[in-house]
Amino acid sequence: MSELKRAIDQISKDRGIDRDLLIDTLEEAVRSAVARKHGDTMDIEVAFNEDSGEIEVFEFKVVVAEVHDPVSEISLEDAREHDPNAQLDDEMGFPVNIEDLGRIAAQSAKQVIIQRMRDAEQEIIYEEYKDRMGEIASGIVQRRDRTGWIINLGRTEALLPKDEQIPRERYKRGDRVQAYIIDVLKESRGPQVIVSRSHPDYMVELFKREVPEVADGTVKIMGVARDPGLRAKVAVMSRERDVDPVGACVGIRGSRIQNVVQELKGERIDIVVWSPDIAMYAQHALSPAVITRITVDEEEETLEVVCPDDQLTLAIGRKGQNVKLAAKLLGWKIDIFTESRYGELNASRKGMDQIASVAEISMESFFNAGFESLESIVRASDEELLAVSGLNERKIADIRLAINMLAPEIAALATETGADAANDDTNDTPADGEETK
């Protein structure tokens, strides 16, 4: 086997580059070198001879009676010296000695070969990692740049951007890290693989790896909401009645979920049961808090959640984390009230509805003017109420009368508030000879 053929086979095997592509690259490089030395007007053909293992170059000329262009034509007399059977208008090929291409031409050929091999290798890497988007990749932390950490994946490098890292997670050179491939970009210097450790789907892939029921589709992950590094909520459902989706994900004594938690450096994970009933789903999502009532507004995609007074802190969570994750998981807005507060608001709204009915206007008119409760209407002056669309002095008088009949205790609040204000004004008035401070 020739040295060139052996080199082609070795490069193809080591770098995973298609052998035919390598041969095409070599042929193109030699064609370029010949054209550089002899001019691009020559009609040449370059081919790799599999038997000899060498590159062969042939120059073609047309047989003519009288030569006008020696580069592309040959006389019949000269042609018959090579082939006694040559005829006019025949096209004859003559071997070109490529051993004396010259240093510059040889260097040019080498550069073409190197560049084409590099391009081919980068294309192979791009295609490989493009097909691996949505998978977990493992690599070694190599260096840091202004956009994030560079991870060596072996055949190429990946970028772990700052906004795809888990907050407060620290890395150093040489650390082995794994992350989720979210994108593969074509760059001039080679494919750029973008990875993430904070992406919700990274958690999905981790559960697929740790939980066979998730990997085979028996248990399906319906949604993930993460506060990376701190807490996450994962909604699951089972396709088989006798398989508990929560138990499958947690594992015996928490063995399965602990492996995921460990990989995410202690991120707390709540596994909740998904439900097509949004109210039931919300109740699960807000666990461990106890929920007593949920009102659904499908048009606005808003949930009004009521919990016992002593469950409010648990429902909201530290810095609002529990309710924020639940809202992200559901994709709905969630408003939480305690039972006592909800009772007050409900009574106030009922009273507002009755007052609006007396005034023959909608409750929206009060809301649009900034009156959110019956108490705010009671405390308002007539001038302030005139700002409500549809109200006039007669209707305001009717409202005052209705309030005294429907809610005398609330009406009394306005009187008490006015008296307190008058007392405050009296107390603030300085005595004779006393200096105002």
C-alpha cells in the first residue's frame, strides 16, 4: 500500500472523515496547484488511482491540422508519435508530472488540504451535536471568558453562558460538569455548542436518566418550574393506573430524586400530581399548603385561592417562592387570600354590588374610578363620587341612604373617621402663647 493511500485511510479512521470526501479534497488541492503553476487555461483531469494509491494528472489536447494554441491543441503529426491511430479532432490525454510542481504550488496544495479537512471535520461535529440538542453532555471546565465558562466536550468546546448557570454555583478549571445542550451554532472557527444547567428541560432529562418509568413513558413529566439552585416543582402523571407517578420519581427512601438533587447541588424538588382540572392542579402545585377554596377565571386565566390564616406563609413561601413556582408551573396568575380576608372582601364586594344596583351603574364604574371596596365609597366625599361615571347628586344621595340601610356599621365608620379627623385638627392647634413645632 502506498504512503498516500495509508495516510488517507488513517486520517479517515482517526478523525471520522468520509474517505471519499478526503480523496475529493486531495484531487481539488492538486488541481489548484497545477493551475497555479501552469495556468488555468490547461484542460486537466485529476484522479486518485486506487490500484497504485497515487494521484494522477492528465492534460487534454485536441488534435488539429494546424496548431494555434499549444496549450490546448496538438498537431496530427505529434499526436501520432504518441498514438499511431490518432485522428483529427480527437481529444488526447497526456500525463502531467506533479513531482516538480514547485515549493509554492506544493504549499498551496497543502493549505487547501488542511483547510478542507478542517471544514469537513467541523461539518461532521456540527451535524453530530445538532442531532444531540436536548441531550445531556459531559465535559471538563477549561477556561472562563466574558460570556461564561468554556467546557471541553472532547471533539469540540461548549459554552455555558452566565445566564444558563445555576446561581451561586462555582466552577474551577479541571472540574467535570454536565449540562443540557440547548443550541448548536455555526461559527467561522467551528461549531459553537451552547449548554445550560438552569433550563427546565435539563431537570426532565435528569429524571429520564434516574427514573425508568419516565424514560419509557409510563410516567410523563407535564411541566417543570425552577428557581435554579433553590427550589423546583415538577408536575407528573401516570399512563398506568397501578403506577404511582410521585412514588416512581421519588424512589425507595428518596434514592432516585436524591440523585437529581445532588446533581443540582441541593435544589429542593417538589413532585406534584398533574390534573386536567386547573383548580385541582393548582391545589397540588401549592402544596404543602392546605387550600380551602379556589375560584377560577378562565377568561383572564386567574385563580383566586383561599387558605386558612395559619397557612398563608406556607402557601406564599419564602420571598414568594412557592406561589411564584406554582404560577409558573400552571401558566396562570394566582391571587392568595386568607379565609378572614376573603370573607371581608366578599362582604365588601356583595355590598358594592348592591350599591351599584341602587345607583343603576356597574361595579366596573366604581373600580375604574379607583373605588375598590364598600368602605372606600363610604369614606368618599360627594365631590369624589361625582368622578364615577354615571353618578350624579341624586344617585349619590340614594347611595348614602342605601348604605345606612344595608350596612349601618360601615356607615358608622365614616362618622367615626370624620370625628377622629376633627379631634386631630383640634389637638394640632397650638394654645395661646405656645410655639408651633
